[in-house]
Amino acid sequence: MDTRTSYLGMRLEHPFIAGASPLGHHLDSIKRLEDAGCAAVVLHSLFEEQISRAYSWRVADINVFEKDFADILQAFPEPEEYPQSPDAYAEHVYRVKRAVGIPIIGSLNGRTGESWLRFARVIEQAGADALELNLYEVATQLNASSMAIEERVVSIVRELKALIKIPIAVKLSPFFTALGHLAAQLDSAGADGLVLFNRFYQPDFDIRTMKAAPQAELSTRAELLLRLRWIAILHGRIRPSLALSGGVASAEDGIKAVLAGADTIQVVSALLRHGPGFVATLRKGLEDWLAWHKMNTVDEARGLMGLASRDTASFERGNYIRTLHSWQS
């Protein structure tokens, strides 16, 4: 059974890779991921705020010594609260690449196109096989148009492509007005892959203290359907690789991702719940399903439920109406 796939120009043994998570903090846990059979590992993110603070003493474009904005700065972690400093992150990439044989993908997380992006060169020089650019921002400004926000995203990718030679995957949120158009623009800007989707961690309210209460919760398969929908819409219509991220809790979920058209499936929550060895369960489930359908390669299954050859708008509208009518009172 040939489960090999291509992602960002790299040939992987199968589609299941470890997404960015605390499992990337330490060399020992990354070795465990490799030993368990992960096809590649995306390291945890290095944040824009870490880099700008370390090299220009600014966070969110505010000087860290500016007392008038202390309340805003308090919302961000202190440097020692991050797993690694920027320089230590680069050293981590260097050490990991010399200790494991699978592809290692660095990760930068930010929202602006300023000088922090230049640290991508350091990550490239440290030996990363590719870079995942995690663009995370909640657009709260009332005067910021959707066009301006999307143009900023595209310009960031275009600038980064001019800085480094390794492949770039862009991790997006699903909350863009015209996601398909943005995907096409990122394709034109040179993005090598798209990762769908980022998760928005929304803090709860603590009614006792009347403060925001941030809490990270693992994903469930309830998040999968949105990702399947957009992978299926984009498969076969743009050049960049497609990675599905979020909601894959079983081998069945991974098979659905392949059928939609995903080149790779990023797994995080399932590995945190069950341990790195769970990747073998995911791969075995895919192999058994392919054999049951008398398919010899994963490429035969990829995109069989994609929407490139259909009138996508009508297909989506029709299924929306059918879903509403499916409820039996």
C-alpha cells in the first residue's frame, strides 16, 4: 500500500504530520513523534511579539518602557513565559534537524508585515525544511475594510517569499469575506501551501473577578466539517498544497480529509490526548480503508469528494437547504 504524499514539494511517507503544539518544545518529544511514525513535524510558533521585543523593545508597536500603555502590555506574556527566546528557537531548530530524519517545519505567528519577518532567514539558516506562517488576527478596527486586511496578508506573504528560499505554508483563519479569492491571491503571491484553519481561542468571562479567562481547549471532530468544506472547494483549483488542521480525532476523519483533497493532515489534539503512537492508528485506518476500496495509493482517493468539477455555489446552497429540511421534529 503506497500512502506517500507530497507537501510543499517534500515527499512524505503518509499524510499525517504533527501540527504546531507543545510537543515541539523539546527534542525528546520530537524524537518520540518521529519514532511513532509522524511523517513530519511542525514546531511550536515563535511569536511576532517575542521577536520585536527582543530586538526593538516593542510589543504591539508600543515601547515596553511606555508607562501610559502598561495595561495593554500586561495582556502579553513576559519574555520568560515563552518556551524559548528567538535565539534559543533558532538553536532548537538546528539541534532538532541534526537529531531526526523527518522534515521539520518552523513556525512564525504574527499579524503585521514589519521587521520581525526577517527572523525567517534565521530559521531557514538553522536548517528548517519549510516555514509555516501563522497569521492570527481578530479584525476589531471598524475602519479596516476586508479588502485592506486581505491585501496586507498577501503583501506579507509576498515579502516573505522574497526573503527566504524554503517553502512557505500560510495558516489562515476561516473568517475572511472571500476566502476563495484570498487563496487565489496567495497562490499568485507564491505561497507553497495553505493550512486550513487556525483556531480562534476566545477567552471566557470570569464573573467573579470580571476579567477575561483564557483557556486552551483541545479540538473535537465538531470542527472538522468547516475544514472539509474549504479543502473540497479549493482542491484542484489552486497550485499550493493543502493541509487540513483541526478536528481530526480518528482514522475516519483523516480519510474524509483525503477525500476532500488534503495533501496532509495536521494532528495535534489527538496526539495530546492519546500520545504520539496514535499516528500509527491513523495511518493503519487509512491503509485498511484503501485496501477495502481496492486502491493501491492514497493519490487515488485524494479529492474524490472535491468540488472543482461542480458548480460549487449551487452545490453549497443545495446542501444548506437539504440540511435545514433534514431535521425531524
